[in-house]
Amino acid sequence: DLVRSHRRLRRPRRHRHHGACRARQAAAAVKRRPVQQDDGEPTDWPGSALVSDFLTRQLAGRRLAALSCLTYGRSLKGFALWMKSNGGWDGDWSKLTARNLRDFVIERQGTHNRRSVHNQVSALRAFLADLRERGGITTTPAAGLVLPKLPRSLPKFLTEAQTDTLMDAAEDSEKDDPQEVARDMAILELLYGGGLRVSELCGINGGDLDLGSGLVKLMGKGSKERVVPVGDSAVKAVKDYLTLRGAPARGAPMLLAARGGRLNPRAVQLMLKRKLALAGLPADLTPHKLRHACATHLLSNGADLRLVQEQLGHASLSTTQIYTHLSVAKLREVHRKSHPRA
């Protein structure tokens, strides 16, 4: 059913252009730069050694993605600097009290948005729980720290017409190198056809995508592996790209950056900005909006909610249910046609 829903979304197009190692590398990168430093802020801050060790182990063990580690690092650094400025804290995590954490959260709620405070509390809870498990502290003062509730906003997405407009504009990029255009088409089709996260897209290696079956093996959040279909259009786009680029070796990056090497999420974001400008679409649309579009269009075309959950790699069905609001219009239409008193 899910594959049939994919095929209803986009038919193959005729393109004009034919054609555990990673974990160790990531951990090494963290050791070289434990926490991303912000311009103008001190690089030597209280408690940084234990935070660096925590992030290195999380990344090496694939418990957290690189971007999550970066966010955690910034949050923990912000808390440490706040503690230093409010009493001259020396970096001894065993001296923290629940009052310290509560005062920090109260102050942040007055200066930061709810999502930012939520992320900072999450980082503190995870770090202190890990520190307790390793014997660095005997009790965690974050035990009673409650995560701020986040408002459940409706996801923004591209309509089917907008998606087609974007693909047409990307395909008609005359000024770019043919291999780069083919790669960009493969990127867009994979993001939309498979509902991939950008990190999952950039992590695809040679051998992960079966061009015969159209199934791709992905490493999602929490190092959870899943295999999902990407649709005929995406398979066709990847084949065209690999004809020009050459087939990657098993385990080597499938999508290459302009100067070689693995494609990174920022490069995908910038590429999409250029294609949106060519298509005359809103510039605030992000690669993640293509993931939203995939889920929305699958449900609108009759896909089962639980199958869409598996497609997106959601741990909870409630996360996927947010996309059902977009099928309300279709539900009303079906109700109007089918109900005897409609």
C-alpha cells in the first residue's frame, strides 16, 4: 500500500541529464573540538572537561546525532557560564543543587523561547543522569526538573503542485554542471520520495540503496536502522546521477559534495535555497519541509498511518498523527459524497 501511494505521488520523469568507521571519525572530531564555541565567548569554561567526555561518548556510541551533541554542548556551556556569573561556580558538578537548576530555568523562561528552554533542560537532565551512572555525582539535582511543554504546531509543507514546480526548476538548471544538476535532482527526489531527514540522506553509502527494489537502508535517530521505499522517481534520479558520477564503493558516500567527500546538511540547505529561488517558491522552505510533504501526500493518497510512521521512522504514532490534519479536506469531500445525510 505504501509503495502504491508513492507511485501515485510522482511518476518517473525523463531527466535531461543522463547518466562503524563513521562513528570513530565523528568521535575524533568531537575530541578535536568538544563543544562548538560561540564568537566572543570564553573557550575555557567551568566543567567543560566532563561535558566534553560526555559528548564524545554519546557520539562514539551513536546515542546522539552530531547535531544533537552540538545542541547539548551549547546548552551545557550556557548553563555553566550562567552558574559562574551567579556565584562564581568552579565547575564542580557535585555541588549543584535543585535550587540552582530551578533558578536557571525560571530566568531562561523570561529570556528564551519555550523550545530553547526545553532543549537546555533536556541537555541538563541527560548529562547529569549520565554523570550519576558513572559515579561523578551521587544524586542528580535534575530529578524533579520538568520539561517545558512545547506547543504542537502544524508542520509547513509543499503542496503537490509546489513540489512539481520545484522539481521542474531543479531539472532545468542550465548553468550548472550536468553532474551537479543530476545530484541535486537525486537529493530532492530522495528527500521527498522517502521522507528522509537530511542527516539520513547525507549518510547514505554505496550499497545502501537497492536500485532494483527502490529500498534504501537508513540510520535514523537513536541509531535506529530502517529500510524504506523511495519511489520510482528517486530511483531514476539516482541512476542518472550515478551514470555521470560513477557507482560508489560499498561503504563510501553515495552523494558527493562539490569538492568531493561526503555531502553535508548545510550544503543541502543552500542548494535548496537556490532551487526555491529558481522556482519562485517561498525562501523559508527547508529540506525538512520535503519530509513533511512526503508524509502529508502519502496520507492524502490513502496510505495507512502506521505505514507512514514506519516510513518516517517515528518512535511514536502520535508524532505521525500530526500529519492527519492535512487530510481533513479530503475527509470532508469523502464524507460529503458518501454519507446519506451529508
